[in-house]
Amino acid sequence: MLCGRAGWHVQSEFLPSKPILLEHVRTEWFDLVGLSASGEVAAAGVASVVKAVRATALNKNIQIMLGGNLFVPDPALAVALGADFGARDAAEAVSRVDWMLDSKKISC
């Protein structure tokens, strides 16, 4: 775990497989999971991962943020795919997570 500049603890995985991601959320407490989707990723595949994270997570109130090129034109697509919110870029993602911390939806 790392403590991010914004004051949150961050665990980063580059290109984890779905089973590895689900094992992490099943065995460790996460307040929020942020996933990035870009390239030729199908929206239905992203929705499947979001649904699996919610079903598997130790924290049944886990928040899910989606970002990446798939959501640049329409961050609301993230909500349509089952996430709590989407972000167009890293700066917007940090802003949204900061807002969640301030509103006590998640803790650091």
C-alpha cells in the first residue's frame, strides 16, 4: 500500500487478470476500485467486471470508478455499466475521489 499525494492509500496493478482482481477484492478491504478501459474493450466486458467486483468484494459498499479512453466522450457511460462514476482523465478521477473522501463516502 502506498499513501497517495492526495492522502489516500493506493494499491496499483498494471493489467491484472480478472481472477487476480477478484481475489484482491475478496480478501482485502477496498473502499474504492478504479478501473481503466481503453482501446477495443467492449462495454459489455467492462460491465461484467464491475458486476463481478461488486459480487465478490469483502466491502459490500465498495465504490467503483471507471476511466480511460472508453469514457472520454461520455463519463456517464460508467454509471450505465454499473460503476458509481466515471472520469475522463486522471485529474478528474482525483477530484472525484477527493470529493468522496470529503463527503465521507470512503475513508483513508
